[in-house]
Amino acid sequence: MLPKGARDRFAALLGPGNYLDQPDDLKLYEYDGGVDKHAPDLVVFPRTALDVSHIVKLAREYRLPVVGRGAGTGLSGGAIPREGGLVVAFARMNRILEIDLEDERAVVQPGVVNLDITAAVEGNGYFYAPDPSSQRACTIGGNVSENAGGPHTLAYGVTTNHVLGLELVLPDGAIVETGGKECDLPGYDLTGLLTGSEGTMALVTRVTVRLMRKVELVKTALAIYESGEDAGRTVAEITARAITPVAVEMLDGVMLRMVEEATHAGYPMDASAVLLIELEGLREQVEEQVEQIREACLLCGAREFRVARTAAERDLLWKGRKNAFGAVGRVSPTYYVQDGVVPRTKIAPTLRFIAEVARSSGLTISNIFHAGDGNMHPIILFNPRQAGDLEKARGCGEAILGYCIEAGGSITGEHGVGMEKNELMARQFPPETLEMMSRLKLLFDPEGHLNPGKVLPTGRGCLEIRQQPLTAGTPLL
Amino acid sequence: MLKPRTVEELAEMLARPAKHARTIALEGCASKRLMGGPTPQADEYVTTSGLNRVLQYEPHDLTISVEAGLPWRELTALLAKHRQMIPLDPPYGAVATVGGVVAASSSGPRRRLYGTARDVVIGMTFVTLEGKQVRSGGMVVKNVAGLDMGKLMIGSFGTLAAIAVVNFKVVPAPEVERSFLLPFDSLAAAIAARDSILRGVLQPSAIDLLNPAAGAALGNRAWLLAVCCGGNTAAVDRYERELALLGNGVAFDGERHDSLWHYVRELTPTFLSQHQHGAVVRVSCTLKELQSVMEFLPGVALARAGSGVCYGYFERTQDAALWLSSAARRGWKGVLEFSPEEWKQDVEMWPAPGGDIELMHRVKKLFDPENLLNRGRLYRRI
């Protein structure tokens, strides 16, 4: 519930049409792409950084939590207001402010859709590299918050490697710029610290990104396997041969059938796994690498290796991959997707473990993931109306993430910690590390207004690190 | 000089003096004393050079974890045995430690393709003045669990905490590397050639620009583009064919390739060893601005022309400082990157920090409220 008078103050600040406060409307903002839900008390639509500054100042006066939101495609609850309060939706800050091809940069507002940057520059032969599966919908602001990845980050790196400057609104309303168009500015890399801070330290109001030159030749290959483990071993074999594809995606048999039925992308219905491998670069290089990859795949037991002959065939293969989560919806009422990472050489045993978890829980778990960098996406299918299934699904997810930690990996490769995995942070990191993260968060947000209850353990479990509760009147500086 | 052998010892050797508000100077092997702000007169001196183990290296995972005091050359030699690399190409690479390279965010020619420390460091353990061991990131190449605190340490000159362990992602070394030296009569012609490379499909790992004074030692008093390319033989042959269209260049491989890049990479150490009062300025600029910056630099000058970083060499530090302040008036973002100790107190090293300097001060205060650690090393602003 909003405190008395707050709604009117926001209404006066923003004007009609720039906020939502009716329960039916608010309900549309209670979820993201994950499984958690919580509605805000008010949704506001700023148009400028100054609007955002006024909003956070007023929110501070009323001690309201403030949660930034792009397109709501996140998978860890980052854009959901765990404790109610305010959602700052960046849908109207969606302009590309500058395209500067000569300097290989674009300056955009946070609400710009990821793929729209590429769309704006591809005619000139450029692209924006990070390509999360949701790139047709997800926004750059959300990408920066979560440090989003995607299939091609294997070669090109994740969001943090492509963001050079930010304009930020701090919780006290101050507007600050970090970084810029130039590389290697002296001083602490605040842009790097804030990218991936999941909206807990500042709200991003402008982003300067790197644009890259499109390559000469792209080859997309499909390797088909009778055994998932053979596919897993292939990834290590490719590395051993010092080949660097731009993407190596794996889909297991369950996923293949779901995807093929939904998209008719040309995936085999009877296989146990496929690898979708993409190579990019100069013609001479790529043509040789395709043959090296073919050899590696066949050596590891692939029953077939085919290369997309046309751009249309290639697009279809990727359509299948990128729409996979949608395809799951045709088969299962809902699903829970995980995002653990393991060292590349541990992919095969991790797949075995996931299969074991599926067997013992009785739930179907399908795998579609960025095999090239060990970023697993087990998709746990369940029926939320079946009593106990959600808990069972969460239990499976936790077991798998526990395994990833033990294997020397991480609980999240690109989806973020959010409100979904924050209690697990204490299993991955020692208390000193969590305490330092917490102190850095509080340095930017001393009263804990921004995205409370995210990233760090809340102490609701058996953990000692507690997030500071909201307290009024503490001076910010 | 305190020389801890374990991370625990390092923690103790920082926490003990810090508790008594004693100042601490932290270094790897001090190869870059001329770099950054003054080397502080401190109550305690701590070197990480005793922390020199390789902790974990599984070549097929394409990752490696090493302690901060490991000599950079040992790290690169180990990787080279497996035909892998971390292509940062730092100056002072023969003597520097891993921790020093990262703390100074040293980089070199191939940054155009491979990036800098912020792109290749995937995890870190650093030790705070409270003696706490903080871990950031991990041993996998994709990881967004919690804040990327390692980013703060990169380029921090040891002003926040002591880097104890660094985890890198590594890349396979290219099958063949070849370089090309293209001479041009004018800066404008060299920039035009650079633009044509950047707009094309070739993806050289390095595009460095040397002015005639910098090129003189290579026996060529012209504007020179030094381009490095990697790949299979067919690809590298193609680079050669297509780059030949841009100018009347020479191709190098083998020893001549190595010695070219050794010269370029080590230009700063070489210059400073020859000029006792010399200084080096570094300007970060856009690709468009690069031509003006290079034009404006009076002496030996070198640019990472595909990234927008220019280095200007001055025989007298006061000239470098004067130049830097006039560059700042033009809106260029520069620092006096290297200078002799005796000048460091008297000249402005970082004339125009951005609006985020206040936040940086707050970060410093969080880690080091009493300003004990490497005081002033960050271009005397922090």
C-alpha cells in the first residue's frame, strides 16, 4: 500500500498518463520471465533522467522501494518489486540518442530494445554483440543491470565488455556519468562495477555501447548425436583443437522435439542431442574451421554433421534455438529455467547429474544451453496447479546449482541472482565477499531503497549477512 | 620490505599496520615506479612478489588462476607451451608481475581485438586493509553472481586493496601471426588507411600508428601503421594482399615480427631509460579525435589507432605537463602516465577527471578510510 498522499504527489509530479495505480494495471507488472510474482503499488514512466531523479527523491521521502524495469523479460526476478513500492518502467525512455559509426559507438536510452541497436546499424555493416535470446524484446537498461549474455558472447563477451559509459541516477537523485565513449579512462572502473549490479545501486538512464563491424562470412553447423555425453565431450575437443567458434549451443533430445514441433527448424526428432555451432570471420579462416569442427564432431561420435547452406536455413536453426522457451510452453504448463555455469570440461558429468536429479524428482528436465562456455540452462517442466510441484522444481534447481558450485562454477552465468538465487550466494561466496558486496551496495544506496531483497542473502535463511532495512533520514553523503 | 608467501600472510601484513594507522606501500616488483602518482614514503612496504604460484590451469577449460606475484613472463611462457595466451602485451612484460599488470591495467597493441584486463580477468581474490580475503567472480568465463568487484581493482594502482590471486580467461594462440608496416607521407593518409581497415572485413589484432619521430628507430621517417594479423596461412596471406592495396608496405614474420612488436610494446620503458627527465602522457580519445591528438603531440608519439589511446613522449616532464593542461583545455582526457619521481609532486598528473571522481573518492574511503594504502598512486587524485 502506498502511504497516504504519496499517490497524489506522484500524480502531480508526473502528470496524467505517466503512471499506473489501478490494481488491474499493476498486476501486469507483478511478474517477469521467471517464476516469482509480486505486484508494485505504483508504476511510473519517466521520460528523462531528470524525471527519474525527481521520482527517486519523492520515493525517498516516502521510504518507498524503487525497482527499475525494462521489458520484464528477466529470469531471476530482478524487475519484480519484492516489497511493493515503486516500479520505474523505462518503456518511454526508448530513443537511440546517437549513432556514431566512425567511433564505433551508440548512445542509447535504457528502454531501447537490444535488437533495435543492431537494426539501426546493420545497414552500414555494424552490430551490437550481446544477444540474449529475448533480444527482440529485452532492453539495454535491463541488459546492463543483469550483465546479460547470449549465445555469441562465447566470442564477443557479455554486456560489460560492450558498455563504455553510463549515466546514472543515484538513490538521492544525483545524476552522475561514468566512463564515456573513450576506452581506458583513468580511475576506478565504476561502469564495470555497476554493470550487473541488478538495479541495487543506481538507475541507469543512458548507456554508451560499442558497435562492432559485421564479419565477412558466417557458417552455422548442426551436429547430431545419439548421446548427450558425446555432444558434451565435443565441446572439450573443439577447445583442444584451438578452434574458437562464436557460438556452441546444445539442445538435448527432449528440447529438440519440443522445438521442432513448434518451429519446424529442421532439427532431428529422434536424436539425443545436437550442437548448434557457429563460426564467423574471414572466408579463408571460417572455411577451414568448418572442416576442423566437422572432424571433431565426428570423432566424438556425431552421427551427422550438416552446414546450413543458405541464410534462410541458418536463420531457421537460430529461430529454433532462440524461441525454445516459447516452444516449452506448448508442452508444459510452465517451467523453471536455471542458469548455472561449470568449467567446459565438466559439461558431460553435469549433464549426468541433471539426468539423475530429473529421475529422482520425477520431473522432466530438458537442457538447452551455451555449451561453449559451460553455461547450463536446465529447464525444469512442472505444473503449478499440482500441489508441491513448484517446490519440487525449485528443489531440483537448487540441487543443480549446488552441483555447479561444487564443480568450481557459478550459480548464474547471465540471468542474474535477483530474488531467486540470493540465498544461494552464501554457498558460492564466503561471508567476507558478501559483506564487501553489501558495503559497496550501501555505499551507493545507504538507505536500501533500490531493489531491496535482491542479489544478497536477506537473512531469511540461516545466513548471517543481513541487508539493511529501510530507514528514513540517514544522510546519503 | 614485507614479503608474504601466502594470502593469509598478506592479509596479516596489511591488517596489522592498518590497525595502527600506519601507511603502506604496496608493490609487485616495482617495475612501474615511474608510472602513475608518486611512490609514497610509507611506514611499511609490502611486496606481493612472494606470492608466485600457479594455482589452477586446465588448458581445455581455457582458464588459469595464478597468484599476483607471478612474473608476467612466466605466465605467458606457461601458456605458450600449450599454444595459449593472454594477449595483454603489457610494457615491462619481462619484469612485471601479474598483479602489477592488472593493478596498472597495462595493455598493448593487440587490445584492438582482445581488449584489456577488464575483458580477460574472470575472477580475483583481493585482501582488504581489514585483513579480509574477498573473492570476486570465479573460474568460469561467464558469471554474473554478485558485484564484479574485480573491476574496481583493475587500474586502481593498489589504492583500494591488495590483489592476491587473479583468474584469467585465455585464448588459443593464432596459427600464424604476421605484421605489416605501412608508411604514409602524411598523418591524414595514415588515418584514411586506418579508416579503410576499420570499415572493411579484415580484423587485425593491432593497428598502431607511429609518428615519424617514433618510426625513426625503425629506419622509416614517415607516418607508419603497424598492423598485426593472426589466423591460418590462407587468412594471413589475404591480409597481406589486401593491406598491400593501402600502401607500399612491408610484411614481417618470425623474428622481425617479434622485434617490431617488442619495439612498439617497450617504447615507454626504452624512452624513459634514455631520458632521465622524460615523461609519457596518455590520452583516451575517440577514433575521430585521434588524428588531432596525434597532430598536436610534438615529439615521439604512438597511438593504438583502432582503440583511441595515444601516447606522447616528452624529454622534459614540465613540457609534458604543459602539453597535458592544454590538451585538457581542448576537452581531451589525459594523464601524465609516466614521470620521474622528483617531478611527481609538482605537476598536475590528471588535470580533468570526470564527474564520477566524487564517487571514486567514496569508494576509496570505503576501502581505506584513513588513506593508508598507496596514497596518491592514482595520479595523485586518490
